[in-house]
Amino acid sequence: MINKLAILKSLNLGQRVAEDELSDLTRYFLETSQWNEMLQGRKDVVYGPKGTGKSALYGLLSAHAKELETSGIVLTSAENVRGATVFKGLVASPPPSESSFIFLWKLYCLVLAGQAIRDRNLKCPSAIALISALQSAKLLVPDATIASVFRSVQAYFKGLISRDVSAVEYGLSIDPVNGLPVATRKTEFRARTQQESLDDVPVDTLLETASKAFETAGIQFWILFDRLDVAFVDSPDLERNALRALFRAYNDLRSLDNIVLKIFVRDDIWKRISAGGFAEASHITRTTSIIWTEEGLLNLIVLRLLNSKELTKWLGVTPEVVKNDFKEQAKLLKAILPAKVDTGKNPDTFNWMVTRVQDGLGVSAPRELIHLFEMIKELQIKRLERGEPEPPDQQLFDRAVFKEALKEVSKVRYTQTMVAEYPDLKIYMDRLEGQKAEQSLMSLQILWQTTIEVASEQAERLVSVGFFEKRDRKGVTSYWIPFIYRGALKLIQGRA
């Protein structure tokens, strides 16, 4: 007979970060309308808060690359799925203007397209000429990694805009006679403006040539951009310039039928880069936003639990039946969880979990919920390994482990998300340690030892990043700190 300790050890809820579980995502993932719209090419830009599954969609597209290629869709990643970002060189040496940044993104897309054309041995005249021109310009080398491709693009770009024209051995152009791409050796050495140098390379026409080559072969080429929050995390100004330029390049490339950019971006980053006016935003319409409901989160957790054969055997359920019946999913979760964490008129356990990982913007991210489940499991295993009694009936978890697990999740969320991404706000958040969970503007002014104007400004910033939830009761404004941050700061329930 299987005991509860063995069942708990068989559970694998997965990793908090999608990049760390790419090989398992296909087993966990339930096809949604968003996923189907992306596969059908109706959505290009995916918005979502941190930890809500953008990278999971990105990873799943990559995992389906072979399957998609049989239907005429070729994928390539513009960024490493994990590890060092491809774009780190931009931090030290960014393009000098927005127009040059747009050019750099287009040139990178052109070289990625050239790689795909070469690797698939496309033989139409325009494809052959384009590959020859890119190779002559040393932009296309055999067996190149994504990082080395971007380095070669950046090196070519730097030489191109340099006053020393001799730094670029070959230029790229279009033969006026036959309209095919050619590489031309530089022979003129007069000083040139940056824009004149960029105009020497007709990157838009070259991209059209690549698109026609794909069209002739019956291929649609998708370039996937993800991890943009990692690429420019230490430079807000560079992040704004780089991503505004990327979206402008996306808009320009929409005229191409067979080269498509797919961009996965956090919604808070999108808000930052579009703040203060961004005319192109109104033209970015093929978008979708990731929004999680409690029902969706329940479905996500149960699908992962069903991968345990020990659990399904012990509960006497058939995984396929449960997957296709939401009532059965709710029933399964209800069986293994205690009825409530807090007694009295309080929510049921799963609702308690969802609300406890929710931030001030009302977002309950799968990342934190998975982490909470994993911590609850680990603490319960330790209890049973110490010889403490098993929970009653089919229940796998004792009430006592939930609040302890939430403290650990709170610490990780606070240090690895809030402090890591908003270090300038740390001084204000840290001064709340040991204080009441709900503050007034006046109490914040006293804690922060500043003027009421500065206190108001910083409080609103903390609202915008989800650390505070702004509340208004009978005309009185207060700032409420969600449960997800309370354990890390040892906050006390109540109002200051």
C-alpha cells in the first residue's frame, strides 16, 4: 500500500521559471485560445506580468518547431532561452540614435533570415544572391550561435556608422540591373554622416528579398523575441530606446508577408516604454494579454499533479477524465487540501493560496503559486519524515504548513523580484519592516523621514509596481501591502 509520504515525494509541480522546465512544458500545457491564435498567426505580441507564462508560450513554440515546420512555419529565437543575454553588448555600446537602433534590429532580423535560407538550401535566384552578399559582408558564417550572430551584426553596424569608412570591407546593396542583393567593396573614404552610412545598406529592400525567397519556398519565417526584461535590466533608458526601436521595426516589417516578429514582453515594461507618447502603439494590434483567473490556476495545478501515477492510483482517478472535467479537477484538489487554512469565515484553502500570492495589482502569478505548492510539499514531507501523524482521509497536507511556506515564498518574491528589479525603491520598502500592513500617507512620511510630496510620489511608484494596493475608504486614502510581501518584512496585520 502506498503511504502519503511516498505520494508527496512523487509530486512534481515543476519549476517556478519556465526556462528551467522547457522539456516538461508539453506535458503540463493545456491548449488555450491564446495558444491557438498564436499558432494560426493572428497574434504577434504577447503581454503579461512577470511569472504569468510568457516564457512558457515562447518555450512551447520552440518545442513545436519541427511540427510547425511541416506546416510551413520556420521558427528562430532572437535570444538565448536561458543564460547570458545575446544583447549584453548593447549595454556597453548602444546605437547612437533611434533610427540607427531600428536599423540594427532590422539588420539582425535580415541575418537571421539569411541563416534560415542558407540552412534550408533555398535555391531561387534572390535567395542565392542574398546568401552570397551576406557571406561576403562576413555577416553569415557557418555554425554560428545566436550570440555570435548578433556580435557580427553589431560589429558590422559599428563599422558602418564609423567616420572611418575603411572599417567596413564590404557593403550590402541591390544591383540596379537585376534587382538582386550584392556585396560591394568600399572604395570611397570621405567622411560621411551616420544617416548616409545607414542609407548605403537598403535593409528594407533586402528584407523584402528574403521574404520573397521564403514565399517561393512556401515558408513563413517567425523570429521570436523574449527575455527582454533581462536584456536591459540595469539600464532603464537603454531598455526604453531598445524596445521602442524594436516595436517600430516590428511595425515596418508588418508589410512583409513571410517574415514575422513574435515579441513576448512584460506589460509593466510596455507601459514604461509607451509612457509619454508612442504613436506606433496604436498600430500594434495583433496582441494578446495573459490573464489568470482562479479557475485557470486551479486547472494549471491539477494538470501538474496528474503527472504523479502514485497520486492518481491512490485517489482512484483517470487522468484523461479529470483533464476533461473541471468539476473533477476541483474535486481532486479539494480531496488533498485541508478545507481551510484559517478557521471561521475565511476562504477555502485554494482560494487562500491564490489570494496570498496576489500582488497589489491583483495579479496572482503561476510562478508564485507553483513555488507555494512546492514549499508546502517540502514542509509536509519533513513533518512525515520526523514521524508526525499523516493528515486525515485523502488529505495530503496539514493546515500548519501553509503559513510557514508562504513566508519563504514571500522572501523569494521580495528579494528576487522587488528588490532586484527596483533597487532604488528598496530603502522605502525596507523601512516598512515590522510595521503595520496598511499605511496612510502621513505614516509613510514619518517612516520615510521625508516631505509629504516625496512620500506621495514614492507611494504611487510602489502602487505602480504592485508593492502597494491603493485603497480609498470614505475619501481617506491608504496603502495596503499584499500578503505576498508581508512575511519578508515581518509586517503586522492592521492599519497604522
